[in-house]
Amino acid sequence: MKRKALKISVAVLAVAVVISFMAVKRDDGWTCSYTGSHKGYTMWCRVIRTSSYVEASALETWMRENGLPVEHNWIRTCGTTRTLFYVMRSHAQAPEIMGFYSLKDYILISSQAEIEELIRVFREEDRETQEMFIKLARQKIEDAISGN
């Protein structure tokens, strides 16, 4: 009888240990490397998905308003996993468009051809070219603000 109780206790303890390290809650976020839009959700116990959201960027909004096709290239940029005992955060390298914090300002002061070039650069060019484009775009914004 004692052996059976010991085996049951060990089995229950093993299951409890495994369950305690399983993800209870996971928050994930993605960024579109083409448009700068965001999306994410919360997953509970790997089964129930809640708190889903999609936030269109200024660029995506402009594309829709001007009848241009919107394509997405979603990149997981952050996540937080919670178990009963710990919290683990993960972050991936953000798409270059995330560094373009003044995207809305650029759209306001640019021609349609310049915005379409921005779209092309973020869809087709490498990271270095995108960085150069952002640097030039920021300069254009600064010049517009200072009146140059």
C-alpha cells in the first residue's frame, strides 16, 4: 500500500512540475516590414486566443486611401511568456521601417511618387538601402520643419 501511495505521489509531483513550467500566458507582437503596421494577441494555456489587435500604420492607411494594394510581411518582434514561476521576454531585430518613427510626417510632406518609392524600398531593397532611405527622409522632414 505504501509503495502504491509513493508511486502516485511521485506521478502527481512530476505532473505538477511539468505543468508549472508550461506557458500560462503568452503575448506576441508582430510588425510588418513593408508598412510598419502592428498586430498581436494574447494566448492562454496555448489554447485560448484573446486580445487580438491590428494597428494600421500611416503608410498602410495612405495606401488604402489611394487604392494601392497592401501586402504584409509580418515579423515577430516581441513576445512575453509567463509560467507559474517565471517571465521570459524575447525580442527579435525589428524591421528597418520601425526606425522610421516620423513615417506620418514624411507622408504629409511627400508627393505620391516619393511615397511609392518608399513602398518600393521597404518591399524590395536590403536593410542598408532602407537605412539610407530613412536617413534621407529624416533630413527632408527636418528641412521642412526648419523651412529650408
